[in-house]
Amino acid sequence: MKSERRAALLFLAPALVLLTVFFFAPVVAGFALSLTDFDLYTIGDPHNIRLVGFDNYRELIGSSIFWTSFVNTMYFALVGGPLTVAVSLAAALLINAKAARFKALFRTVYFAPVVTTLVAVSIVFKYIYHPRFGMLNRALDTLGLPQPDWLGNPKLAMLAIIILAVWKGFGYTMIIFVAGLQQIPEELYEAARLDGAGAWKQFRHVTLPLLAPTFLFVGIVVAIGQLQIFAEPYVMTRGGPLNKTVTMVMLMYEQGFKFWKMGYAAAVAFVLFLVIGAATLVQLKMQEKR
């Protein structure tokens, strides 16, 4: 038994070292930084750093812009996350269908946005959403429909960014769903058809239950990505209009690298870390109940 334990520790050691150096240590360091007033003056002279305890968190809780960014981030995650999962599952079902042709081509086309540069895509979509010269409003004008200011309207700006994020990211989760669908035995569908189950009942009683582990993984990955939204609103709206697209990561970036309030920014980062951890635990608990 001792030799087996040594062998297990030997094999686990590289992974444990990497996790400690690149995950646990940065988390502890970030939390420690959030308890200080680390700023531009401290960078020049480390002796200027002061321990302020939980003052950064108290300031955070009393800040209206923090709660605005929190609400915006949750809105983006709660709307964009399920929408991304739904679109990727629909695309995976279409690609995995027996009657589907040119499967490799469509997989490539759907996955292509994932490997494109996020900043470049955000700039392109910014011009697509242009109220006067954008392709989207030109198409709506041709159809005789109203042409809104997508990024200038406080009610539409976040929705426009969600559409971009879904288009950009659904290809990755689609591939995961395709892998999950291919693991479902065909005999189960044949048995369901013999029992008189139609396409909807096969999907509901065979496909969805057997995709539960895939849904769990996809849900956690998508939630983590959605809660860390930054590049799209930063490039397209800079947090406007009326702070309707300011996110927690954007607030953290501005406080840390624009105002050099590193301790305050670290507090925002640690709160976001707790939110992501809570979202992951909720999904794990929901999966256990199912």
C-alpha cells in the first residue's frame, strides 16, 4: 500500500505543483493584495504599502458602480449562458443527424468564430451595429422595419453584445455536445421507436437524460466564460451607454490599470472569484438532485 501511495503521489506531483503555483498561490496572493491599499505609490516604493483590512470590501459594497457592474454581469450570464447552450445543442443535433450532409464542412463553419480574434470580431460587429451605416440596420430598412441604435440604446446595448458573444462562442460547446451525442447508443433510439416514441419523446427521454454529464461540463464552462465578460463591451461600448454594459472585469481593469487602485481591483477580482465558485457549486448541486 505504501508503494502504491508513493507511486500515486509521484504521478500527481507535477499536477499538484502546477495547481499550487498557477492557481492556489495567485488566489491567496490576490486575497492578500485586496487587504492592502496597493497603488501607484507602492509600486515605486513597496514600503508605502499599508494593510487596510476589509476597507476595500466595505467601499465596494457601498459603491453604486460596483452593483451596476454586478447586475450587468449577472444579466449577461443568465441570458447569454442558456442561449449559448441552446444554440450549441441545436447545432450539434443538426450536425449529428443521420440525414445531415457535409458534416465536416458545417463543423468547420460553426467552429470558425471560436478561433477568430475576439477584439477583431468586436470591431466588426461594432460597425455591423452602426445605426446609420451598419449592415443590420440596412437590412431592417429594406424590410421596412425600424432601425434602432443598437449600441447607443441603454435597453439594447447589452442584448447586442450577448448576440455577439453567443455567435462567437457556441461553436466550442457545439463540439462538446456532438461528442456527447455520439456516445449515446443507437440501440436506445431503436428501442424508443419500437415503443412508439416520436422525435420529441426520443429527445426528451433518451437524449437529454444521457447528456446530463455533458450539460454539467458545458454549463460550468459557459458560466465561467460569461461571468468574465470583458473584451466585447470594452471594445464596443466602453461600458456605456449610462453604464449599462459595465461588467465586473471591466470595473476591475479600470480600477487597477486606469486609477492604479490595485488593492481595490483585487477585491473586485476576489468577489468575482466567489461568484464563479458559487455558480459552479449551484450547478453541481442541481446535477446531484437530477
